Amino acid sequence: MGIKVGIDLGTTFCAVAMIGADGKAAVIQNEMGERLTPSVIQFFDDGSYIVGAEAKEALDYGEEGCAAVFKRSMGESGAYCSFYGNDYTAQQLSSIMLRELKRQAEKVTGQRIDEAVVTVPAYFGELQREPTLRAAKDAGLTVRQLVSEPTAAAMNYAADHFRENAKILVYDLGGGTFDLTLVQMKKNARVDVIRTTGNSMLGGKNWDDELAKLLEQKILEDVEYTDTDIHTLCTREAEKVKIALSSAMKAKAHFTLEDHGSCTVEVTREEFDDATAHLREKTRGLCRNLLDGLRLSWRDINAVVLVGGSTRMPQIKRFIKEISGREPLSRVNPDEAVAIGAAIMANVKAQPYAVQKMTDDASVIRALRKGSVPAKEMPVESLQKLTVSDVVAHTLGKVTVNKDGTGYKNQVIIRENSVIPVKVAVAEQFYTKGGEDNESEIIMLQGDSENVAECTAVCRYVVSGIKHDPSRNPTLLKVQYSYDANGIVHVQARQEDQTTDLPARKLPAPPDMSRYCEGISAPPAKAKAEPLRIMMAIDVSGSMTGEPMEEAKNAMCRFIDEFSSYPGDFKIGAMVVSDRTQVVCELTNDLAQCKEAVNDIKVCMTGLCNEADPFDEILNRLAVARGKKVGVVLADGVWAHRDKAVTRARRCAAMGINIIGMGFGEADEEFLKAISSGEIGAMKVELSELTVSFGKIAQELGGGRGGKKLFGGSKTAQTECETWPAPGETL
């Protein structure tokens, strides 16, 4: 029989806990007999690695191949570090860490881990939680749930000190993140998270950095030393000095400086506290905002629980007493509380999905006031009787068109501090086009401002298969956001009264959101449309073999179709390019002829590589044309003579030809920008979104065969509608 564990995947230290035979939750020691495992990995040139205390020691001595503090970069694109020719993302490093924690816990206990609850900072959003979940699964863990760290800590506190009606503020200052969470203990051993906030880039590491600066300053006061390694030396010593100052009023740091011999500097606790006062003030501001938002004062808070190893600094305890007027509680181990609470949550019943209207702050405040009765001790019979409800840390919405169609806005769907798991469905009118399946793009935003520029684009979904019905155009498109117990968002879409979900492809967020921060220009009157000439050029080098070529040809044909009812003089042509260029269709208004030529395009028909570029041929065809002149260039891979291509593309621009550089795969985004001109500019896209991207270009150029040309075909602001089962929901 296996066990269920809680894992605190910390920035500086990790811990694994379980409920033992005695019914108590406790941390499992690692192979070295330690309860905490440093979150450090050291890689070697043979591909092997070590994790934990040995890797931390190597890091402290400045050895090569050491990775630490990677949790802060969870969800960021690109490599976090590179060693011996290998790149590692924060997700991969976290997976290695979790795999080692699992191995050691199973070895020490002699039992298999069946399920795990893994903790994350409360203020981690979708961009950080999803890669954390993937890292855990890649490590071989069956993840029951991702849980916010302060919520887990509150469960640890409640297990031994449950106080019915008490409002507890969890001040969680870890090695790399800060979370602040208000919980309320209610009847029947229930713990409700009321509100959470935080800063995922504020933690003990920031205190270390300030201390390193202080050490460096003191060295330079005594020694003229210009070696750039001095900062590295001070950074290595900072954590040791910080720990020493937690129990002493002053501490010394010893350095060996090249060509200067040894050097010793002394730092007092007062100097350290003064140097980090601005960091404490950041947490004060978050405390004030949380309480003010609920119309609470410190008098309404029954206790403050300190969590996270960084709260061991004496300055934090004094600071909490200063701002709250009371001593913080010390009834939980700040290093172990999160793991122990996660172990408890691994053994309690999961909460069902809730269907909620937009969260009303006034109703939350009324409930808190109603619950303002004296707290009383209520011992919990068993850990399994504890239940908890958590909340959404961030507001989630989507880009939509405002009511008058003049611009874009963030339409909130799920507000921050809604109880999870939760689902909300909205509906809006969507114009369809005949003769084809229609697609709509949903760009998910994080943030509660209506201004798109003030929000974070999380990802996007392309919803396809929307059917055209002339008798019901516009159709009703329903979109549902469901926020599961892990804090992961799922997006579903349905049409009208359909009972099955439409296909929805999840893609990265657009790299450039600037177009959604601007107004929407009214389309020109059809009768006044200017002449339009478009020359398409497609890369047919060897890298286009298979799916890339098929997707490209389909996208180009759909693009051509968009101009079937262009209200003006319109011609389009096509050419291919690799080692040389070849025009496969001269400019024509016979769209069927152009599509036939596109469908006849084959990979390598002008050579295997990318020695040529299409710009001279585009110039020859469009230079003397009337009206608007556009060259659409689709590239895959890196061209051999990029400087020449850029020069020729600029000649086109000088002759009034707008070049739109599109690319996917290995295409260089900077190169695409260099060859592009005009209002639309460059586009680096995924292969699967070529058709959508070509469609956007067509709409920008005045194409499209029906309906009002607004974002996603939307006509009116969305309204809430009836929800349907979320992924994984048990009915």
C-alpha cells in the first residue's frame, strides 16, 4: 500500500511530509537524515548531477554547474541556465528536484508514493502553475492537487490550534516569494481562504542581495579593489551572515582577495535591518491593501502566523509586532509548515466545482462582519475531518470589442478571490461566413483592469468548427472558463444550444499585444476601396517537407478566398523561392487560377536550400502597379544571404510596396522585422495558426466575405450564461 505526501517545492529548500501511523503529520527525513533539502542541483560534464546539500556546498564554494533559485523563473520561456552544452528550463530543473525528492522519500519510508500535493506560491498564476504541474508529472508523481503555500500552512496551524471564528493572517516570506493570505476558521473544522495577494519576486533572496551590497560596500571602504568577482564573493557570504545575524547582534565575513590577501568585515544587525527596510515596506503595503480591501483593521485579525524560513530574521517578527500591535504566533515551524499542511490536504476530500457570479466584495465584507464573534478553541478530532476552500489569486478575462466597436477591452470572466474550483460561462454574438468552418480567437488576460495594456496576456485559444447558418447569423458563441483546484484554467466553447465542445487549440500568447491597446478604425466604404495588388512568396526549401507545406498551401488558398468579394480592383499572384525564384502565378483577378497554381507548388521545386530571396521579383511585378501594393513573404528557416534580402526588401518599401514577413519554425523573428514595412509588419507564428494569421492579414487589407470585421467576429459585449461540465468535473 502506498502513501500520500505533501511536497513543499521551495525556492531555497524543499520538504516532503506525510501522515504517520499515529495520525500526525510530519516531515520525512532525507537520506542524510535532514528534514530540509536545499533546492540546488549541480551538473557534471558526463551528464550526471547531484541534488541537495552536496550541490549547495558546491554552490557556496563557487564550483561550476550549479543551478539554484530557479523557482522564480517558472513559466519563463527559454533556458534558465546552460551547462556543458545542455540548456535547462526552470520546469526541467524543478522536475529533477521533484524526482529526487520522490526517490529519497520512497527509500527512507520503504513505501511507494501514490499521490502528492505539491505547493506553489499563492501568487503564482496560470503561467507558473501549469509548468509546475508538468514538472511534477514529468518527475513521475501522481499529482492530486497544486496547493497555495499559505493555504497549506494554515491547514498545519489549524490541525493543532483550530479556533472557530478566528481570522488568521498568514505572512509567508520564503526564499524567493512572498504571499499574504487571510483565512477564516469556521464550524465543522472548515478553513476558508478569504483573500490572497503577494509578490512572486520578493523573498529572502532579496534580503541576501541587499546584504551582499552592504558587504561589498564595506570591503571597498577599506581596500581599493576593482575585481568584478567581488560581488560574487559577497553573494556567497551573504546567506551565512544573514543566518548569523538571526542569533547575534553582529557578524563577521572573511574574504580572500586576489593580490590583496585576506579581508574581514563586520556587519551589525542594525545595519542589515536598515539596508532592508524598503523590502519590509513592500510587505507592509500588501498588508494594508488586503485589509483595506475588506474594510478590516488589525484589531479584526486574531493572529498572524509566520511561514517561510526568511521569517526567522528577528526584523520580521519585530516588524509584524510594529504594524499589527501583537506578537506573531510561533506555533508552527516556518520551514516545515507548508509541507505538513500539504500532507494533510493530500488526505482530505476534494472540493466540488462551484458556479459563481462575479465576486461581490460587499457580500464578502458582510460575511466577515457577520462572523465577527469571539474565537474559541475547537480541537479537531482527526486531520481527515479538516476541509479547506481556496481562492483564485488573479482575475482572468479575455480580449473583446467594446460596445461601440471602437476599441478592445478586457472582459472579466473570473474575478480574483473567487472560491475554487469555479466555472463561469459567458456568451456573445459571433458573425459567421458561409461555405466554411469559422474560427474565433480567445486571448486570455490576467488582470482586473479593462485596459488591455494593464493586463498580462496568458495564452490564446483558437476555437474552430463554428458552423454558418444564414438564418441565425450572428450565432451565439458561449465561452466557459473553469479554474480547477490546481489553479489551472480550462477554456471551452460551444455554439448556440450545442451540447458538445468545439475544438479549441491552446497556443502561446501573442508576442505583441499593441494592436489590442489601440482603437479600431472604421473600415473604408466598399465603393471607395482602392485598387489592391498582392504578391505572395513562399519558401519551398527542404525544411518545408510534409505538414509545413500542406499547412502553408491551405492557408494561402483560404487567404485568396477572403478577397472573392473585394469591393474594388483586385489582383493576386504567387511565387516560390529557395535557391532561386519562380513565379507560379502572375497577378490575376482569377482567384480559382491562383489557387490552382498554389496547390501545384512542391517542396524543392526551386532547390533544396535558401540561397535566393523574392524581393526583386516582387519589385518587378508591383513597382508600377496602381493602388495599394503588398508582398506577403512566408519563410521557414534561416536564409543564406539575409543582408542582401533586407537591402532588396527596403527597395520595395521605397517604391511603396508594403512587405509583410511571416515565419514559423526556425525563422528568425528579427530578420522578419527587418524585411517588413507598412502598418501590419512582421509575424512569427506557430505552424498550426498559419490560417488564422493569413486571415487577419486579409481582414486588415479589406478582405472578408461577410459580417462586420471586428475581433473574433464579436458584435456585442458578452453576458453570463448557463455553465456546463468542466474538464474532470464529477457530476
